[in-house]
Amino acid sequence: MKKILLLTGVLLCCLGFAKAQDLKSPNGKLVMKFTLLQDGSPSYSLTYKGKPVIKPSKMGFDLKTKPRDEASGGSDANMEQKNVNLQGSLHSNFTLVSNQTTNYDETWAPVWGEVKTIRNHYNELAVTLNQQQTNRQMVIRFRLFDDGLGFRYEFPTQKNLTYFVIKEERTQFAMAGDHTAYWIAGDYDTQEYDYTTSKLSEIRGIMAKAVTANISQTPFSPTGVQTSLMMKSKDGLYINLHEAALINYPVMHLNLDDKNMVFESWLTPDAVGDKGYMQAPCTTPWRTVLVSDDARDILASKMTYNLNEPNKIKDAASWIKPTKYVGVWWEMITGKSTWSYTNDYPTIQLGITDYTKAKPHGKHGANNANVKRYIDFAAKHGFDGVLVEGWNQGWEDWFGNSKDYVFDFVTPYPDFNVQEIRDYAKSKGVKMIMHHETSSSVRNYERHLDKAYQFMKDNGYDAVKSGYVGDILPRGENHYSQWIVNHYQYALEKAAEYKIMVNAHEAVRPTGIARTYPNLIGNESARGTEYQSFGGSKPNHVTVLPFTRLIGGPMDYTPGIFEMDLSKLNPDNGSHVNSTLANQLALYLTLYSPLQMAADLPENYERFMDAFQFIKDVAVDWDDSKYLEAEPGEYVTVARKAKGTGQWFLGSVGGDNARTSNIKLDFLDKGKTYIATIYADAKDAHYKTNSQAYTIKKVVVTNKSKLSQFVAPGGGYAISFELATKDKTKGLPKL
Ligand code: NOJ
Ligand code: CA
């Protein structure tokens, strides 16, 4: 670890003007320029190899002025008005107090991840600003890496800025052109949208169509979009805007001024419309700009993790385990079975409703026999865990009524015997995965959290999938406001006390905090496989997710669907999974996660055991990852080396059109011979019309081999590489 202080505390305030200050990335390709403008507004810009990435962009805040400021008297009404404005404005009238440049270079090992070690290497500039009339100080800290820029605002302890309320953050990201963007609508409550690819100037015209129905949604502007936002410029730059280390602060969206192509931060408001309650000393999250002229660098970047604090869980590796699991889940999502137990009651009140008197409707998925069937399947095929949803009372009446006391997270339905299942799973060497649907009644969840986690530990559960479907309670709060961001954090840190791993659905999208709290092993927080059962997702969706949602951390996407015609599971479900079977296999590589589900039903896997073998074999934790091909919306190809075993796997997904993937296998170990088992689309495969057409072939390869592989529309291919012994390669063709 190296930290060198280059320039300390240069007092510039007395000069009366401020000079621009340049900061270069370690390899010199990125240059950030900080300037204090004539009116004392802080501003920054960024170039990559001399090309503009962020044009001069202003920074700062509008603060809420306290009622007592407005009420206070004064002889000079104009002067009074000016003071009020100044108190509200924290974006101009600054002078530069000092600046400090440092550099940093360390390597750290994540508890789980795409690679064994991560280099955290940057040059830093911290500028301390003083707003003269109010005597309030603010530090802007910039970190420039070879793959991008992070900066945040810091508020040191001071007399004139103690408690303050943010009306709006005014951070701009001025684009250098009308870029192509891969975007979803800005929304305070959901990210479960399909991505749209369009020019920035087209967002306004498309917005209405892009906002598709969701159980809880609050879009806010015709040009508002979410981060992580991926863009591509005409001159071939890939630019990604997001945030890192979102702690005790609302989610940042971006609102586009589409005349000037300038994004401005747009924070998620709380129930009373305020955007952030701050108490100095404090910091904002990092605002991040990833940039490269090679799309693969965006996927390989670890900058978002690097901007987070190191692991705070000391014995993490002893209980945080990458997990491959199956679950009583897809059958409910597709409507083959249900979370609920009975149709007898129009409403449910826990503690009053007597389920022992209820007539079961016969479609309850989480019954002992069915759960044991999944446990048997998991044990037989080497899966670590089994998730069971709909095991606890309350599902007959769980959302839509702004109901407070929905679930208690400890009381099972009469046909789910917690102890019996616990003992059965243990006897088979399988871990049970708990499900806590909060129905967004967050207060109710916090009320029950300790008991619920203790109940898990008592019954052999080490991981929980939590969920936040519907509008948030306390009423008026949003899924991404500061208060509820703090709730997700509370649930995560409390889980760590119990040594519980968390996979939160509908929660805030990740910003790399899994570096600090590696028990956050998954999040949904985007449009997952469930939407393939709710009408389908765009076939190229999975080629965008790695560039957007996955920038901040892994996704519990729940891949592995083999039966695409969902009417085969439930005659009333007319939806079709817009993917080929080979594409589903590739997702285990291209959508990195230490938590991977084999989401389809055991009976569907049993029909395709040869292809299922890949899901059985594939690892979920890695020593190394090599992005071989990448283009947002078009394709992603990645090879990964399994942690500990050294075995390589490869996955490639395509978009709407057929293509040929041309790759070199030069990532394989030199001088070694491998048998590659290639699971690929058949020539006539198609995500809609022929989605189960696949081929499996075995070929002998080395690190000198080159592969040219057909990918069908909505298709892909997956490869497992096995070190070859002579007897095994006999008769096999060379690639
Ligand atoms: C939505 C989640 O994404 C899904 O996985 C879960 O089954 C349902 N909510 C019910 O909790
Ligand atoms: Ca969901």
C-alpha cells in the first residue's frame, strides 16, 4: 500500500482568484480539470486521450433554507433576501482554500469475485472550498483511475454547517455530443424496465413508451434516466455514469437538458419532498464516470468497488459462500403453483386468521412433498441450496392495500413443516435459503427482523432472499429515498451480525458496497428473468445488463430456463422466454454473480440432461476473468477461471440478430491440452421460433486455438474446458 502526498495545504484564498488544477490518471490517458469559475462555482471537465468526455460541468447543491432564516428580521430587505439565497445555495461564491494531490496504489483480495485480486490505483485531488459570505466549507475529492473518474463532496466539521437539508444536488455531467444511450426511465421506485437504445435527443419522445407498468413506480421527468447509464459517442468512446458507496443518501438519477446535452443529478425525494438530511462531518456517495474506447474495459472495471471502503466483516470468508441454488419459485412466477395456501378468506390478519381451519386450494407450491422433491434434485445434481417462497402465512393478501402488518417471517403454512424440512435438507447436505417478502412494509420488517434472523439460524438457513414489492410503508417514502436506502443498509448490517447472506430484490441497485459488506451476495434491482413470464423481455436485454446494472454489483438474474413456452407450465400463461437454451447457459458467465440460480423446474431439466450438465459444472467464484468481446446491446463474451480449481469456462450472449463470434483461446494455460465442450445454438435456432435447438460437441483445444462460433438471434454459447488426458482426447477432433 502506497500513499504519497505531493502537495499539501497550499493557501490560495488570499490570491483572490483561483487557477485551474489538472489531475492525470496514472497512465496519463485521462485528464480531469478542476476550475473555480468567475462567480465562484466549482466546475470540472474530463478528457480521454485528448477527446472530451465531460465538458465543463458545474457542481454543488441547493439547500433547503430553514424557516427561521426566512422569518428572521432585518432592516435591509434586499440584504436579507440575499442572505437567504446564499444560505440556500451551496454551488457558487466559493473561494479556493487549499488543494492537495496524492496518489494511491494497493492490491486487495475480494471475499468473492470475478478476479482473485483487485488493483486500486489512482491519483487524487482534494480541493477545499470556502463560501465566503456564509463561511461554509466543502471539500470536493477527485480520484482519477486509468478507467475513470470518481468524485464526491465532503463536509468537514464546522460551525456554520452542522445539520442541513438538501433540496437538490446540482452536479452536472455535460456530454460532448448526442450520444447513443442504453437507458431505462428514471424512477423513484423501480428499475424493472427493458432498456431502450436511442440518441440522447430521442429520450423525450420515447419516454412514454419506455415507462411500462410496474406494481410500484414513480417516473419523474420526460428526460429523467437511471444510473448506471451506458453511452457510446460517435467517435467510439464508451462512457458510463453511476455512483459508488451509496450510504445514508438518496439514489442519484440523471435529468437531461436535451438542448445542451447536459445531465444534472436528480436525487430521490423522501415522503415530504426533501432529498437528503445531512449532519457534518459527512460525505456524499462518489459520482462515477467510466470511460474507454474499448467496451471490454467498462465490463472489466473495478473502479466502483475501489471507491468503496474495505471489507468490514472480519471473518467473512468463513461464512460467506458463493452459492448455486434451485428453488420452489419459477412454478409460482409462471402460475403453475401459488405462494398462497387457500381461497377461503377475503383478507388475512396474522394471529387472527386461522389457517388450520382453511381449505387448501391445492396449488400451494411450498408444501413438504414438493420442497423435498427440490431438495432431492439439488442433492442429486450437486447444488448448494434450495430457496422456498410462499412458505409463510399471509400470501393471500400481501400487496395492493397499503397493509402494514403483512408477514411475521416466522409462521409457516400448515403444509410446510420447518423442522422436518430442516432435518431433511441437512440429511441431504443441502442448505435451505430463506425468503422474506416484505411487501415493502419496511417498518413491519424492521419490527420482526431480529426474530426472523434468529429463526433462520435456528433452522439452518444462512442466506435470505428479501423482497420489496409494492409501494413503501411508511407511506410516501420511495424505494430509493435516503430513509429506505438506510433500511436496506440496516437489514444488511444486522444480517452480518447473524452471519446471514442477503440477496435483496426490488431494493436499491448496488453501488459496490459489497466490497465493504460482502454478505450482500446478490440483488435483483433490474428486470430479471421473472419478466420473461410477465410478457417477455427484449432479446438483447442480457447484453445491456453487464454495462448498466452489473456495474455496481452482482445480480440475482435467475437464469437457466429450458422450457421457453410457458403455456406448457401453465395453460393460462401466454408468455414466451425470449432466449435460446444456449443463451440461458451462457448467462452463468456473462451475468457475473456469486449467487446463481438454476431457475427452471426439475422436470424441465430432466428433459435436457446433456445441456443441464453445463449448469451442474459451471463455477460461481473466480480467480480470473477475461472479457473477449463486448458491445452494449449486441454481444458479451467472457472467459473465467474457477477459483481454486483453475478450470476455465466461457460464455457468450448475442442480441437481436444472428452473428459469428470470433475469439482466440489464448487465455488458456500455455502448453496444456484441453477438451472443450461447446454448448451452442443450432443453425436454425431462434429465441422465438426455435429456442430449444442446440448442439453439444467436444473438441481438443490449446491456447493457440481460434474459435469461430455461430450465435442465433437471442442466442449464445457456453464452453467448459477440461484438462485433457491422452485417453480422453482419442477420436476427438481438434478445433
Ligand atoms: C418479486 C421478486 O423479484 C420475485 O423473485 C419474487 O418471487 C416475488 N417478488 C415474490 O416475493
Ligand atoms: Ca422483482
